Amino acid sequence: MSIRLTVNGESRELDVDPDMPLLWAIRDHLELSGTKFGCGMALCGACTVHIDGAPTRSCVTPLAAVAGKSVTTIEGLATPAGKAVQAAWIALDVPQCGYCQSGQIMSAAALLGSNQQPSDADIDAAMAGNICRCATYGRIRGAIHQAAAALAAPPAKGG
């Protein structure tokens, strides 16, 4: 069965089992390796992608469920919130081993896409499903606050 979807702004058609988890379609058939396999049960967040802008665990989402929808992976994250999060992640040296970070960034960008002034409680709620074995949670929270501040800052004047 052929499934049509948009991945990172590009229309794609995959001729695969519609029950295949989106994660494996992304990694094995579209050769986008930024989305990681963690637990396979939607508990760790390493496989987080955006489907029509909403953070979604790709390891338990059948490909058929995203037919006709827009999927954004870490490779295609180019929203203002996504760019601010990525810049803050680098500035605060958030990753340690880095394995979970694409999922963390995808969840953080989705949060800031809908709430540009999150409280610590908002951040904790949005990030609760993302596990970091290296326990960089303090740096993650700090980076989200820094990204929020960058989004709220007036643009710099040129020249």
C-alpha cells in the first residue's frame, strides 16, 4: 500500500506496510537518522517528531495514521521556536551523551511554538515524557527559558 505524507516540507510516497511505525519509515526508508529509537513504547521521547505541529512519539504511530499529514523531524526543524531552542541548546551545552536530544529539542520547540513564556511547571509538564539518562534536566530547562527570552526579544537593528 502506498502512503503519501509530507516530511520536512517535501511530499513523499512510501510503498510499505501501513502498520509500520513512523519511526522506522523515517529512519529506514527516508534515511533520516536524527529521530532515535529509545524504548519502542512511547515512554522515553527519543523518537519525538512533529505531526502537523504537535509533538508525537513516532515509535508507536503507524504510518497509516500520518497519511496526508505533515511530519517534521529534527532535520527539518526550522521554525523560529526550533531555531531558538537549537541555539540555546548549543549556548548552554545541554547534551551530554546526546542520544535523547533530538526528542528533547522537538518537544521543547513544540512547547515554545504554543507558549512563548512557559513557567517551570509548563516546561516540566511539556518535557515530562522525555527521559535523559544523563540527567541534564536543569540545563534543558535553562535552555528552554533562554530560547523563550530570545523569542521575546525585539529583533536587532541592522547597520
